Amino acid sequence: MNNYLDSFYDWWKNIDKFLLFSVIGLFLLGLFFSLVSTSLIASDKLDTKSYYFFFKHTAYITIAITILIIFSFLNQKILTKFSFILFLVAFLSLLLVPFLGIEVKGSKRWLDLIFLPRFQPVEIIKPFFIVTLSLMLTKQSRRLYLKYFLSTLFIIPILMLLIYQPDIGQTILIAMTWLALIFVSGINIFIFFAFFLLVGTIVSYLVIFIPKFEYIKIRLLAFFDANSGNNYQAEKASDAIINGGFFGKGIGEGTLNSRVPEAHTDYIVSVISEEFGAIIVIGILFVYLIFSYKVIQKINFLKEDEAKLILIGCISLILLQTFIHVGVNIRILPTTGMTLPFLSYGGSSIVSTAIVSGIILNLTKRKLD
């Protein structure tokens, strides 16, 4: 018993308290918005008395905080080995999606297994993909560019499986995170842009010439042509932000949840802005930036290249996903169906964010000499 208490004391003493409380605070903030926007007042107005989303979100947050603590508690070497094993498990689950996946609105992205309720395998892949790729890029090799070639072979199967689903949002997110890690790892700038152009060319070809991705072309055309009639959700989301103004319409007074399906996941920023105002959204984004800045500060004090690259990958993932989500909500980007880290409703997304945060907390702990 004393050993467990000593271990917990060491963990508490060395963990970065600011980052820990920032993560937990953001999770709880997402839970609060779930309560007031999808359950408390909204259900009373509709006379449903349903707290379904809130109770499920509470369960997800409880699981997330537990996962967060576990991953931040692990020894760093154990964490990297454990991450590789979990990456293989998550990749195998992604391979099962075309065969056993649940189809929703023309896309197969979810598995619903007896021992594990409906989840999205790509969300579980993302944190372990970052760790595995970072270890690959920091591995010493006599042939300097061999690791970049191997990283390309490593990412292609993941991207192809996501494209097949299809899930262009997650495909772009993972590809951009991969490019960010490639860039930071010290690749020649001309080769990096060759990688960038290659990815862009492949995606463009798929969107323009492959019928399966016709819906992406429709979304892009709708984005550039406001009168096309195919951008209903984006219009309602931007209208909600405008109607909310600077200080919002008030708790439970928003209408976006009743107009747009699953607005509490893909359009949570619009939901918050409509009820609480743009000032709250700006404040939340400011917290994301401070959190990211604090993590980047920590990188300067690390000695291990792999730990530095993992942290860069984790924070790049959070920032890119946040940018895409907010960009879609304010209509500077086409619709992608991207959740907002920490705040959006959704079990797979919350667990994925918890794992990423746990890895960040693990690698930013104060090291004992």
C-alpha cells in the first residue's frame, strides 16, 4: 500500500499541474456545454426531460480522465512500447471497418463489437500513430532518407483505409500531422514540398475523378457557391454564430441543435457561440493557445529527440483539428465532420484526446536526476 502511495506522490510531485488542470478543465467545460445545450433547458423546452447526452458524456469524461492518468503515470519506455502494441491493435480494427463497419449516411467509419460499443478506430489510431512515427523518424540510419521512405510506406495503408470509408476529414488531418512531423524532423525543404505536392495531387485526383468521392466535390462546390443549396448545415452554423453575437442569446436559447443533426459534435463552436457569445469562444481558443504554448516551452528542456517529436506531433494534432473544426464553423473551410478536441460530444473523440493529453503529461513530467 505504501508503494502505491509513494508512486502516486511521485507522480503528483512531477506532473505539470498547469497542463493537468487545463486538460481536466477543458473536459469539464465540454461536459457543462453538453448539459446546458443538449439536456438541461433544451429538453425542458421540448418537454422530453431527457438527459441522455449528458449522462453519456459524463461516462465518457470519467473514462477519459482515468485513461489520462494511466498514460501520464507510465514509465516513458513502457509508454512507447505500449503505444506500438496499441497502434497495431487499432490498425487491425481499422482493417475490419470495410467488412464489419456500420454504415451511416453513406460512410463506414464505426465498429460495433459485442465487447466494445460503437467506436471509430481512426480516433484510437491517431495518438499511437504519432508515437510510432516519431520513433521511426528519430531512428538513426546510415541512409538519411530511408526513414522518410519508410514513414511514407507506414502512412499509406492508413490513408487508403480512411479514403475507402470515406473520411476525407481524418485523412487530411493525419496527412497534415505526418507532414508536420516530417518537416520538424529536419528533412530537406525541397523533398518536403515534393511530399506535400504528392499528397495534394493524390487527394485532388480522387476527388475529381473517382465517383466514390463525389460527395467531397459537392461539398467543395457548395463551399465556393453559396447558392448551390448543398450547404444547409454550414449556413445554419454560421447563422447561429451571427445570431449569438458577442454575448450570446442565453443558456438554452439556441436553436442550432434542433436544426442540424449532431450539432454538439461537428458544430459545437457554433452551439456555444449562439448561446454564450463569441467572447466565450475566443476565450476558449485562447486557452488552447496557452496550453499549446506551455507544451512547446517544455520541449526546450527535453534531451530525447523522440520525446520532442512526439510532443510536437501531439500538439500539432490538437491545433490542426481545432483549426479545421473552427474553420468549418465560420465557413472558411468546407464541411469535414471534424470534432473539437476536449469539448465535442463523442466517445471515440474524447478517448482519443485523453490519450494524446496523457502522452503530453507523461513526457512533460519533471525528470528526476
